Amino acid sequence: MNDDMNYKSLFIGDKSENGSTYLNELTKLVQRHLGWRENYIPSDIPAITNSDKTKKEYQDSLKRQHEVLSELDQRLRPGTIPWMSAGRYWGQMNSDTLMPSMLAYCYAMLWNSNNVALESSMATSEMESEVGEDFAKLFDFKHGWGHITHDGSMANLEGLWYARQFKSMPLAFKEVVPETVEGKSEWELLNMSVEDVLKILSKLTPKQIDAVKAHSSRSGKNIQKLGKFIVPYTKHYSWLKALDISGVGLDQMIQIPVKSDFRMDIDKLEETIKDLASKHIPILGVVAVVGTTEEGQVDEVDRIVKFRKEMEKQGVYFYLHVDAAYGGYGRALFKDQEGHFVEYDQLADMLKKHHVFNYPIRISEHVYRGFKAIKDAESVTVDPHKMGYVPYSAGGIAIKYEAMRNVISYFAPYVFEKKTASVPDMLGSYIIGGSKAGATAAAVWAAHRTLPLNVTGYGRLVGASIEAAQRFRDFLKNLTFNVKGTEVEVYPLDNPDFNMVDWVLKVKGETSLQKTNALNEKVFDFSSMYDSHVYANRFLTSHTIFRKDTYGDSPLPFIERMGFDKDEWNKVGSITLLRAAIMTPYLNDDKLFDFYSKGIAKSMGEKLNEVL
């Protein structure tokens, strides 16, 4: 039996190839819901009578509703990017979304569940609990837990919330239950691991735990003592907001440069941490990125984990959060049908067996190790609404130990009773957000149940986008244009770890980086939402800017490869690149890729003809 999922059957399709399936399934589901309403206690009298329906204002209201919905349709058509295209929209992280997920969302929306209160969401809260288990299993957190967040920014904020609370708990132990940390210096208290904190908490009474939490960083005390929070220059901007909101503060942030491959410079990270430790400055936490949103890179999480173990022997500990909002689902590529993370020397055979790639793609050992080491982090951000191919808005977070959530928990009297707070589905006690859509949980649940989180399901889907990215980069590498007698060269950025492709268009012989930046800005303006004819546009892309004040000299090898020298880079201080988040699940097909790549090249040529 072939257990591989044909994910093409699970999308509506760019030309609505599976549109009738979607419509039929949706119609059946809606009819079932209408019947459920109709059959609830049949003896009840109807609230809306036939007499009501004949009234003029009733009919006028229906007419008004129709007019509003018609206006909605008219505004959405020209005001929405054609993200469903098989190979023309390569801009932001938008792509065709999974049909089972959309159907589940539309259907569950009719039931209007609020997943923060179990009594109003018995079904969808259970689904969210199961999705949380999926997240934990995806990252091999054997005793872990997870939940859906409103987005990745909220998940990152929760990650910092966990780090701040755990770092402050030992100081609270000393105040409330000093016997549990007797003989430890403040430096030792500020370097206790999550496991050490949980071990002490497991021996305390509920009353003592409440008192300790009241004296933790949630009181506002000791936050400035907790130390530095370290992020790479490729961090998502949400970390700035998280530091602000949490009270840790932007002054506590240290940014680590990236290397010329745009991965965090782990040598610099180690050097920074050792320097801080020598000065007895604690490290609150470190963030590694798996799937940077500008370059598609995977930080060396394994090296960070190894270094942390070495530093723990010297009495230095820091919390580790992996921001895998974009890349997290990629871990399914490495998991067999039983959910085991395969050894690297078995990976190529497994990918071949399940027909993941149709093009020569090699997953580097660096990427493999980075994904594998996520299991040793304390928490992970993962976004279903990105590589989970689930409609917005659906972020997610997973934590290594379920018991960790008790450190941040709250109880709202009108929603929860403390005696039932141990029920896993009582989400509101353990999360930042309040009311949340049960429809989102149903959407993610349906996606995970249809496509397994292993190589047979999401592995093949994510693999298709990685293949398309690698194909497109190879295509760009050999692409040139002759526009009105001017030769224009294409310079793609070095191989991405994931499915992001960046490139620069440059007039051959051009020595001005500023003019090259201006050219790419103009091409972007003609190839993006700024083009008023977006629906008719034959190729849409995004763009990004690498600035010297944030990227340092990491872009310099790329700059020099294009023919610019260091002085020109220092003078201009930035490079503008066209950028494509290649999430399309369709372009691992030779015929389709050939069709769309030629069409994209023609479109770029036409746009260059307009701007040069």
C-alpha cells in the first residue's frame, strides 16, 4: 500500500481544478449545520416567523446585506494579490491553502466556538489540545505541550515570557522558600536550569507555588537582574516588541552578527556569552532562527546546544528559544512514517522512497543538524499559517515540558475554577491571548489529520516548495537580459537552506551600487502591489534590503561577486534585493516549471524594458 499523500488533491488549485470538490464538501457541511439548528428541540417555536419575512424592513435588510456583500466582492477582487497562482505570485508568505483546512475553518466558524472557555468549545478545545500534542511530537518534546497562538509574534512573546519567568523563579525561591536554594549565591540562582526550577516546584505546595510566582518577575521586581537576551541580526521584528512589552527592555538585547551565509555567527555568540560570564552578567536567553524570513536560512542550533552544555559545566545557563515560525514544518521532511527522526545517512534513501524530490536536491548536514537539535530547546515558535498551508491567522508554540506552563499560568475566576485548572483544554490560563477562534483550531487539526507530520504528508508538501526554490535559483543563475542594447545580469544570493530566493538585477559593467539599488527598486514597484493592475500582472515579487548597520559586512562577498568593491559598499551601506517566498506546491513538475520560469523571465524582461 502506498501511504504517500497526493497533496495536489488537497488544494482548490490555481484554476479551481478541485473547485467542485470544495463546493460539494462545503455545501454538505453547511446543510448539516442548518439541520442541527432546525432539529434542536423541535417543539420550540421559531424566533423568526413567516410574517416577519414579509415585512418591508425585513426585505430591505436582506437587500442591504446583498449590496454590502456585492461591494465586498468588488473590493476584494482588485484589492487582493493572486496568491493562489501556481507560479506567478512569488512575493510574501502567501500560497494556495489546504482545502481540508479551509473547509474545517468555514464549518467550525458556524459554531462560533471560543477556545479560551471549555464550556463553549468542547469540540474545538479538544482539537487544539490534539494540535498541541502534534507540535510537541513534531519537535520530539516527549513530555511537551503546545497550543495555537494568534500569530508568530504572540508565540515569540510567550517564549520570552517563559524565559523571563524561569530566570526569575530562583530569586523568588530565595525570598519565599529559602530552604530550597540554601547556600546558593545570586549568580548561581541566576544560572539555574529550567529542569532545576521544575524539580523544586514539584516539591512545593500549591500555596507556596502561588507565593513564589507572586515574587517572580511578574511582580516587576528583579527584571533588570535577569541578564541579556541574545538574538541574531536576522531576528524577526517581533522580538523588539516582545522585549518592550515584557519589561525586559531593548537595552538588554544583544544582536549577534551573521556570517556571509546569513546564518548566526556562532563563534561570535560563544565569544559574547563567555565575555558576559566573565563579567558575571547573566544571559536571560538566546534565540536561534530556523527559516529566516529574508534569506531562508537555518541557524546552527546544534552548535548552540553543544556550547550550552559546555557552559553549564562552568555554572552558566541560558534559556534557548527556536524561532521556527517559518521553517518549523520542515522538520516533517526528516521524520519517517512512525514519526522517528531518521539518521542523516538514511535521509536520502527515505526522501527517494517517498518521491519527495523530482530534481537533484541535497539536504545539507548543516540543515539536518539544525532541525534535529530543536528537540533540545525549551520552546519553539511554529506557524501553521506559513508552511502549514493553513489560512491566516494561526501561529503556534511548543514547550519542552508540559509542567513549564504552570510557571506562567493565571486563573480568571469568571472563566476558570482552580479545581479544574489541571484540565489540559483550559487554555486561557496558560496563554497570553484571551478569546480565540475555535475555527482556527479546527482548521489546523483538519490539516494535520489529512496530511501526516512526517515525510509521507507534510514532508512531501514542504519538499515541493524547497525544490521549486532550488530550481528557480539555478534558473536565475544562468539568466541574462538584453534590453535596448544594454545587458542586464542576474545575481541570485547563495543557496538558501529553505525556500526563500533573493536576487539582484545589475547592468553589466555598472560600478554604482546606488544605481543598481534604484534599478531593483523600480523593478519591484512594477512587480508588486504597487502596480495598480495587480491581477493582470504576470509576475509579482517582494523585495528586501540588507543594511550595513544591521547586517554588518556579511553581504560583502555577494557584493564583490557582483563586481562592487568594499569602498562602494561602505559608501552606500545597503543592497536592495528582489525576494521570493516560494511556497507554491506545484512547481516540482518539469512541465509547469518550464512554463512558468519562461513566463517569469519574459515578464522581468518587459519590466526592465519599462524602467531602463
